Amino acid sequence: MSTPPPPDVLITDTVQGHWLLQGGRIAARGQGGRIAAHGMQLAAPPGATVIDGSGCLVLPGLVDAHAHIDKTLWGTPWHAHDAGPTLMDKIRREREILRTRGLSPAEQSARLLQRMLACGTTHCRTHVDIGPEQGLASFEGVMATRQAWRDLIDLQVVAFPQTGVMVAPGTLALLEAAVQQGAQVLGGIDPMGLDRDPKGQLDGLFAIAGRHGCALDIHLHDRGELGAVTLEMIADRCAALGLRGRVAISHAFCLGSVEPARLEALIERLLQEDIAIMTHAPSGTTPFPPLKLLHQRGVRLFTGSDGVRDTWSPLNNGDMLERAYLLAYKNGFRHDEDIDTALHLATHGGAQVMGAEGYGLDIGCQADLVLVEAQTNAEAVVMHPPRRAVFKRGRLVAGAMRS
Ligand SMILES: [Zn+2]
């Protein structure tokens, strides 16, 4: 079958005027920042800026749906990593570094968003630390950034109890205050491993979600049966409160570390409550959810950078095409179809979990687009080349243009 010639992309923006991406692999005509039509050899309206998109692929804006932008060290001198091996070692080291460096969550989050935008990320869900030590300071900083960057990136904020809930008295009230002040999602963390009180943490979180109707996204690092039982406890509460489709579990290492029969039972619970799973393909030997199997069974999946250049790890850099590559690499994907699945997590999968309105490349969608030098999705993932141009709601927001 012969490949049809690449069509043009035409987007219209009320602020910057028209952009015509000539020879890109999807065509779009936009109005008010939306895609209004697809077509071949579209005529450039008067005053349109024509961009040479030959050899390029147009992707929907990338979605980083699990980040921690409040505590990145991005843009600051290199931090030598020396924290101990346990979760509490890392939390303690993080508190110490953030205290002594005196970094501003508003400034740091904006620095990282700049980087994400350059990589083609147009949507981000970020977990922001809330706890007795810093109160709502980080949350308020990120909310200020969210407001300042509202035309550049859709930012969804998760109220996140990094230092635990039941072991850090006062945290539940702070989380609820954050939800009342605009956090769209409520977070949680290792109800058993960190709190040693899964009933206490989950009952507390779900009560807040029930009162305010917010979505939940819970970090669950506990492996094996500890994590599996916690997952079931989350599903029980999801069902009891009618929150089907509103809950996500991040990391869910337990799904990569239980017996096959146990995994099947857990998949059933995930499907019953339509619980989404986030994995970022952790480094080292950490177990992680089996992507291909979960995707085939219809479990909703998404991904994110997790911490970028923070005190936890120096390895993540905010590039979601590279993240899709790491997902493919860690899962041993070789077929294009499987590599497409990895990209799906960094695009439509994340957008769906975030409830992103008008996401995609169809007519009527928001013109959130990334132009990359690649012929196919698989090539874009494998090579993760520099982004030639990034558009948010029809406006050019990043990229070096060639016209
Ligand atoms: Zn995280």
C-alpha cells in the first residue's frame, strides 16, 4: 500500500494569527485555538505563518500526569545524591535539602514547566507536598504558577501528603483545606507502609473526596500482598462512595510482584471500579505493573515523569517522549503496536485521567500540538528527537521554527 502524501496543518489563533504546518502528517484548520478541519494542501489565509513540517509528525500535546514540580531542583546547581535506601531516608533528606536551600515552590515549579513545555508537554498533573511542616506553602506557590501559566499548560494540582497522613497529625485538615482552595485531586501515600494504618488513611481521604466530589490519586509503593490488600481496600471505598472512574493508583508496584492468579483478581477489581494505574517505568529492579497485559484487559493507564531533578533521583528530565521510550524499554516492547501503547500512556491515557477537555487531533479538538521529526509514533518514541514546534490552544509556545 502506498503512503499518501503528507497533508498540511492549519491552525488559527486569535492572538497570534494563523499557522500553516506544511507537509506535516496531519492536517488541521483551527478557529479560536481549535482544530476545525483536516485537508490536503490547505490554502494559507492572508498573513498566515507557514511552517515547513516536511518529514515531521504532528502529535497531540504530551501529557505528564504524574509530576512533583513543587520540589524540583531544576535550574539550580547539581545536587549530589547521597540519601539512604529507605523511603523515610529519602523523605528526611528531602526535607533537609529543601529547608537549607530555601527554594521557592512557585519559582521552581515555573522553571520545570518551562522545560516541560519545550518538550511538548501541554498537560500536567502534579502532586504538591502538604503536611504539618510546610503547611500549604508549596500548594500556594504552585497554585500561583498554575494561574500565571494558565495559557501555556493545563496544570492539575493534587494535594499530596508526602510525609504520611495518620503519622503526621493535622495533615487531613490541611489536605481538605487545599481541596477547598482549588486542588482538583486528593492524594495519598502508602496507607500501610508509611502510615501503618490503612483504614485510618483511606477512610480519612475518601471522606474528604465524598464531601467535595474530588478525584483521588494515591501513591502505592507497597509491594506484594501488602500493596494488593491496600488496592482492594481502595476499590472497596471507591465502590461504597460511588467514585467509579474517579480514582487512580500511582506506581502500584504490587501489580508487578504478585502471583498471576492474584494479579487476575486485582485486575478484576480495577475494572469493576474503573481505577486507572500510573507507572513511570521505575529504574533498577523495582517491580512495576505489566503494561501490555493491563492495556489488553482494558485497565486505564497513564504515565508521568515523577520527580524531575529532585532529591529523590537525578534520572528524570521531564521529556515525555523519552518517558514513553523508557516504558517501552523496560517492558521489552519491540513491535510498533506495543511502542504505540507506551506513547498512548503519555498522550491520550493521561489526558483521559486528567479529564482534559477537547484533547486529540480530531476536528473540534484543542490545537495542542507537537511537531517532531519522525515518520511514525514508534520512531518518535524511540528517537525522541528535539521538538520542532509546540502549540497550546493554537498558540506557538515553544520550538525553533523553520519556514
Ligand atoms: Zn510521585
